Amino acid sequence: MAEEDYAIETTDAGASATIPMEAGQIKKGGFMMIKGKPCKVVSISVSKTGKHGHAKCNFTATDIFTGKKLEDMIPSSHGTTVPIVNRSDWEIIDIDEDELTLMDEAGNQKTDMNLPTYPETMADEIREAWSGGENSVIVTVQSAVGIEQVVAWKKENN
């Protein structure tokens, strides 16, 4: 096999999108995976150890991308997965229908972002605040488990 047969397409280090963690170690306000979705923990209630010796953790959490409420019950000594969540701020350069063109502080451009669908009014609010490029609008992009979405925005006063 010649060297030119290989084309490396990705640039990530091959790291996992989630990390394992004991259920008893997850705190309120932290993140965890429930039913394959990255969630922010809203409340935790721990039941006493039963006759089989495991305290159970009852998690109530919201999906970080859709806001949907999810619940899960895991014995506190058992393992679960926690998503690696990243947040970054980007400035809007252009809005073409529902697609955003973004630029970060280093001048890197991102063209694969869409306006958010949750909450319903956020896309219109961003479009209105940007008003055809007259104002500078900064959006916060949250990414976890291969999904990226605009989760917040603010208007910059020039």
C-alpha cells in the first residue's frame, strides 16, 4: 500500500464524546446522558439502601438542546456516562434564511450552523437584533455528543 492511499478527513484526537462516572458522583447542575441524550441535572433524590444494598439515585434532568424533561433511576454505585459539553461565543457575520455564518475572536469562520429551533422565539429574536447586519450580535454555541446548537445570544453595543 502506497502512502497516498490514505486520506485522513477528521482532525479530532479520537477522544470520546462522553466520560464514565459513578451515578452517586453526579451533582445538581451537572450533565449526564439519559436515553442517549445530553442532559443538565435539575434535581437528584437518593433513596435509602434497600435489602439488596444499593442506594438509588433518582435524576430529573432537561435535554440541553430541546429542553425536554427526562428522568432516570440508577443505583448510586453503578456507572453512567457524562457528556463533554463545550460552549463558545461567535459573532454573526451573515444570516441566509435559517443558516448562520459565524466568526470567533481568532477570525475562524463557521458556516454549518442553523438558527436555533428551541426555544421557538429565539431565531426571530436573533434575526431582529441583527437587523441585516446593522448590529453586532454574539451567539453562544453549545456542543456535546456531536451536536452543535445556538443556545444563547446577546447584542453588542458598538
